[in-house]
Amino acid sequence: MLIRRRKVRIETERLTLRPPTHSDFRFWTGLRHESRSFLVAWEPSWADDHLSRKSFTNRVYWAQRSVANGSAVPLFLIRREDETLLGAITLDNIRRGPAQAGTLGYWIGAPHARQGFMREAIQAVVHYGFSQLDLSRIEAACLPENNASRGVLEKCGFKYEGVAQSYLQINGRWRNHVLYANLRGDRRGKTDAG
């Protein structure tokens, strides 16, 4: 099967957002390992081989296939000034036809949190999703107590829509999530949810 290569590269004031490459392995593994205790409360449980080269290689191939077939846009956040890997953001589960929607997921390494990098990345990916992918709706979900994630979503124009019961397994438990969405034609600003 021939996979058509699509180039995705988004530049912001401080970041380059691009798909992962095989050469990112050492930096990704180091940042994930260093940030494990920071991330574990918000993410699905890591597989035993989560930080292995094989697992990362599979991640890179999945990213290439997803971009090529238009089902997802997985991107690493690279700080432009020094090429440091800061985290990742993925516009996933892209649905065409009547929905024209996708789901946003993201993480940032502990040393880079609360510096505005994720806000910059989310704004850029939302703009890309609306302007380049012709999406009408971008959804995101997070744990109700994840105030940092809720805050960044609201600052980026996402609106609170409700609660999904037992939405994802996080750290080994089925957890409810609060749902947010950003609509291409909806720019009413921050909600009072919280």
C-alpha cells in the first residue's frame, strides 16, 4: 500500500509543531520519564514498554499513517529557540461528512508547564483544523479537577458542554470527564464552568 506523504508543519511565535520522527526518541523518552509523576494523574496507564524504542517507532509510524490518511494530526511541540521537545498535541478522530469534527489531546513536560506553550499550540492547531482541514468542531475532554487543562481550553475559546460518564480509563480507573468544544463560527469567549 502506498502512503501519500502530507507535510504538516505549523510555526508559532515560539514553537514549531511537527509530527514525531525517529530521531526524537531519546528526547521524548527523557521528557516522558522526567515528567511521569506530573502526567500519571491525567493519562491512561502506561504500558510496560511505553518508553521503549519499539513503542516509539510504532508511534512514529502511526503518526505518518494518520497524517497520510487524514485521520489524525499528531504533532510534537518544539521550542524554536533551542529545538527542545516540550510536549505533544494531537488532533485525532477526524470525522468527515456531516460531522467535520476532530478531538484534541495534549500533554506538556513538567519543566515546561505554565509557560503558555500549550495555549500557543492549541490556538495554532485549532486555527489549522478550521482553516486547513475545514473542520467545523474541535472537541476536548479532561478530568473535572484538572484546572490547568480546563483553563487553557477556555482561554483558547473552548466552551464547556457537559460531563461524559466513565469516559476514559485514567491511571487504571474509569473516570468521568468534562467535555469542551470549539466551534468554527463560535467566538463568545470564556465560560463560567469550573
